[in-house]
Amino acid sequence: MPHPARDTVTLHDVAAAAGVSLATASRVLGASSRTVAPEYRERVLAAAERLRYTADASARAMRGTSGSLALVADDLTTPSMAIVVSAMERAASTTGAFVTVSATHGDPGRQLETIRNVRALRPRALVLTSGRVEAGALAGRLLEELRAYERDGGRVVVVGDTDLPFHSVGFDNRGAARRLGEFVAGTGHRRVTIIAGARDQAAPAARTAGFLDGLRAGGVTEAEVRIVHCAVSREGGIEAGRRLVAEGLAGTDAVVAANDLIAVGVLRAFREAGVSVPADVSLTGFDDIRLAVNVTPRLTTVALPLAYAGTEAIRLALGDPGAITHVTVEGRLVVRDSTAERTR
């Protein structure tokens, strides 16, 4: 037979039962640093036990530091971010901590608002994942908010490109993209279109610069490179691919995409138009998400150690205090079926 629901016991009830003020009961049960006379302390603890009082978790968090880790990310819908978050959760679970997640879509104003809200729950650490986080954002208010959180006993880790004075885990997007650009040029491709993603996003911009570095190093001239922008998504890739076909490929022999999702979208658009990959046009991606090997042809891409980055961020968040550490992880070129040698 189920037990009847027990009425919620409040701190006011405990104070009344112990014959003390609400402030005294709060100091005893809230682990306050202020001293309470032993007689009153015993009365409060006895009343709390008798009434089976349980302090509210959020209230405890307001007074101290909870066991949670707060992850503030740009976008939680991408496969690459899913890999990072999953790795963070696995690493955190081994320590008994849990991860709360918020999305800001890379907007500094939303980042600031979210961080302020998260601070109210006093997480043990805050991991800010973004393509680019600058100390001067919002006239320095974002930096000051993070510093205030650290002064309260928290720890900040940034995953992404940043000049903030906190632990960070960054990706060598430009260097890895340069290696892919050199590969494309080295396999005989000369008329190259870069699907660069959005203009205002840091990681795609760094990758585009790296692609250009590598292509130039391999002998491709500026006049032979075309740059097209689109949404950083599969749908953005489909739209960009259809636009390329409609405008005429004009001898393009390789398309280099800023990430795998865009490349998969381009692949679909090409297939719809009867453009063969890689017989007509070679195609590359970036990130090496699972989808890169679940399409035909399988994508040549750059494998980023995304799970390692997530695990390393948690290590920095939960590790012993020490000097600020900046970790940079590098990508690895993975050659698959979507590229072919061209005759120069």
C-alpha cells in the first residue's frame, strides 16, 4: 500500500520547533561560517531530524559550491559538439559530478546572461565552449563576470579560440586546414571552390585561411580559388551545392568544405544534379564526424580529437589548482573515397 505524501517541511518549521529564529536555523543547517551557540545548534539539529527536514539543493548551491559542472556552448545540435559534450559527461561522471548544459548560439549577450544565471547555482566549474571568446566582448563585462565567478571559488575553462586569462583547450584549425589544402593541391587539383560557412564564425574563418595557405603552398593561384559562404549546416551545404551547379562549375575540380555537415549537403546537391564525386569533382570535409563514413563516397576529411578535447576540459576543470594551462589539439588528415588524383 503506498504511503501518503508527506507535507513539505520548511526551514520556518524547523526554527519554530527548535524555538529559535529563522536566521539561527539557517546558519546551522546552511553550513554558515557564523558561530551558533552549542545549545541552539543541538536544538536545531534535533528538530530537523525529528521533522525529517531536507535542505533544498538549489538553496544549498546558493550558499556554497554544488557538485555540478556548467557547460555553456554555442550550439548543441551539431554532431561535433555532441561528441565533445558526451566526452565531458563521461569524464565528469567518474568524479561523481554531473554536467548541466546551456546553448547561446555564440551571441556574447546571451553568453553573459547565461553565465550570470549559472553563477547563481554555484557550479564547481564552468566550461565555455565557443568558436571565439574575446576578453573585450561587451566592453569587458563577460570577462568581469567570469572573474567574479572565479573569485567566488569556481573555475573557468574555455574550449575554443580565446584570449581570456583562463584554462583553455583550443584547436589548430588553421594548421590542420593548411595540411588538407596542401593535399588537394598535391593531388593535381587546380580550380578549387571553398565552401567557407558563415562569414562571422571563428572556426570556419580559420579553416578557410588554412585552406588558402595550403593551396597556395601547393601551387594553386588566388585566381583559381573561389570562396562561397553558407550556413554551417547540412542544409547550408545543399543550398551552396545547388548554387554552384546552377551557376556552372566552370571546370571546378575540387570543393573543400569547412566541415563535414556542409560537405554532406554539397554531396547531396551534386548527386541530384548528376555531378559525380570524385570522378567529376573531388570533395573534402572537416571534423571526421560519424556521418563522414556513413555516406557514399566516404569523405576525405580532417579528424579532430573532439572527445579528447572534452575530456581534457574536464581534467582542467576538476584538477588541482595551478598555473593557467593552454592546450592546443591538432587535426589529422584522413584520405578516403571522395577525392581522386587529377592530371595536371
